[in-house]
Amino acid sequence: MELQTIDASISPNTDPRRGGGGISVAIDGPAGAGKSTLAKRVADALGYLYIDTGAMYRAATWVALEQKIDIANHDLVTRLVANADIQLAAPDEKSQGKVRVFVNGSDVSFIVRSRIITKFVSPISAIGGVRTILADKQKKIGANGSVVMDGRDIGTVVLPHAEVKVFLTASPEVRAKRRLKDMQQMGQTADLQTIIEDIKTRDHIDSTREIAPLKQAEDAVLIDTDNHSIDQVVETVLELCRQKLAARREQ
Ligand code: C5P
């Protein structure tokens, strides 16, 4: 399958699904809330492009760790990320439903979801220069509409004018159980308590950082997934999208 580059100058025009004229859908929330499953299904149902912005931050983290640099040197991390060619591609049969990630042509899809990257991704994502580079790309990709993007700051910073904004959440225990299942499917081992702690640490860093912290946009719809199946949540979000599309047609 052809690569779906996240280079904004190419991506919006090379995806055959993007005829334009569609709405933008922003899905934010803490780790393990089920954002990527929801976003992917909504994008598939609407025929829109799906952008997993967490995968971009994971790729940036891999770039910094692979060079074995001091990640406290924010200028150096930012320079490395600016010079890296980060691309995303649709999931294939080997990637277990996950978006594939390429850095400078190498497939890093598996390693970017490893525990070591997960441990360092929040500190790297808090670096202002890194956020500027990735958020600029995301904004350009989203500029044509017909996109579903998930992350932490999509409704607040990247796509503040998105027609549909969802803030997805669930209790740390439920989120950790989902992560554990995810990790087991990828052949990784972990215990639930450690994952709960990891998730809480990541949420704390993500929601207290100075730049673009994780928070619900004022006009986002809050959905708690503890007591709802993924099918119910997908249907709720698709209904929100249908309403926006119908309202747009009437204008
Ligand atoms: O979504 P995922 O759990 O893969 O995201 C990994 C990390 O990337 C988050 O914990 C957060 O630190 C960072 N991130 C971010 N802004 C986004 C998406 C992800 O800071 N829009």
C-alpha cells in the first residue's frame, strides 16, 4: 500500500478519499480511552482520512531515543524532529489494526508502541518546539476537512473549528485493562497495576504541561466509555456527524 505521508504539502491531495467538503472531527482524551478505535471506525464510516497524532509524537520520541541524546536538551530534540521524515500509513494485516509509522523510510510501527517509547513520549511531547512542528503539520492536513484526528489537543489547538469535537474518557482501571489487552495482542508482557501507574503518570504530565495540555474543549461532547460499548460510542459520534452534515447541506 502506498504510504500516506503526513507531510502536509502532499497528504491532503494524495488521499483518494479526500474529495473535500467534509467536516472535521476532533477526538481527544486520556491514554487508553479508546480514541483510536473510535476515530478509525468513524473515519471508515464517513470515508474520511484518519490521523493518529499520538503516533506522530511516538515517532518523534523514537527519533530522540534512537540518537541516544540527552532529552533535556530541548533544542537538539527539536532539531532532530524537524529533520526527520515521519510518515503514517493505514493499518495492514501485520500491524494489528494500528496505524503504521515510518521514520526516514524505516518501519517503526512496532517499536513506537513499546514500553520504553510510551515511558518517554509525554516528556518529549511537552517540548514546545516538537509540538510546534507536529501541530503545524496536523493543522495543514486538517485544513481541507474530511478528516478524523485523535490526540490530546485536537479540539483545543490543532482543529479549534472542528465541527464535531468529542472528549472521550474512562476510569484509569478500565483504560489500563484495555491497554493490557492491547499489549498482550502485540506480544508484550505487563501487569495491570504497573499499567495503571504508567497511565496516571502520563495523564498527569499531559494535562499539566504548559503548552497545549490535555483538556476538554468547551464545545466538546464528553463521552465516558466505562458503561458504553464501542458500537454505542461509534453510533453516538456518527449521529453527531450526520447532524452537522445535514445542517451544512441546509445552509
Ligand atoms: O495517543 P497515544 O497514547 O499514542 O499518545 C502518546 C502520547 O503522545 C500522549 O501520552 C501524549 O504525551 C502525546 N500526544 C500529545 N498530543 C497529541 C497526541 C499525543 O501530546 N495530540
